[in-house]
Amino acid sequence: MLKFRLRSEKELFLRLKKKGFPEQVIKQTITFLKEKSFIDDNLFAKSWIESRLKRPLGLRRIREELRLKGLDKEIIESKINQAKKDYSEEDYVRKIAQDKFDKLKGAEPYTAKRRVYALLLRRGFSPEIVIDVVNQLCKHIS
């Protein structure tokens, strides 16, 4: 499992449990893998954030995905704060929104605005930024 991508400790635990391994064996295995640095939640979080920002996805969605992967809140917040230093959510939102508006040129303005807004929220971008950018772009388009 570790051959294809990094995994969180909880992910590995649940996967091994699903395969039917006894809990004691799973705990020993995870301890061994942590000692040998084959699993590291800090490294996993950093890698996950980098890969998800390339899609691009918003920090809210990435934060939720990491929580579901079983990472500690402190690790998540630490890595998200590090990522924020080199990441401009507004730039990504603006580019995605502009591209989507370009594709929806023939659509009714209200429908286009609703679709763009929904797309950006599904991707996990901040609602405040999404509203600001979509409204700004709608003014320029009209």
C-alpha cells in the first residue's frame, strides 16, 4: 500500500483492519513503520496539500480531506498555515471563475453566475472570496 502513495497512520490502520489482521499485529506494524519512517503524518499532510493545490482545490476542502484521513488537528493547521504562505486563493478563484464564465458565454447571466459559484464552493474555496470574485467578474462581463 505504501508503494503507490503515502498514507496516514489512520488510513493504514483501517486498511489493515479491513483485510482481517488482528489489532495487536496492526499496532505493532504501525509502530515499526513509524520507527523506520515509512509512515509520517506530517510528511503525508505536506504531500497531500501540495498535490491537492495543483488540482486546484481550496484550503477548506483540503482541511476536511485531511481530517477524514485521521490526521491530528494540530498537524493539519500547521501544514495548512505553511501552505498559505505561497498560495493565493483569490488568484486561483479568479482564474477558475474566468475560465468557467468564458465557457458559459451563451448562458443566462444568473445561471452562469450560479454555476460558477457552485463549482468554486464544491472545490472548497472560501465563500467570502468566491462571492467577491464572482461579483467582480460579473460586473466586468455585464
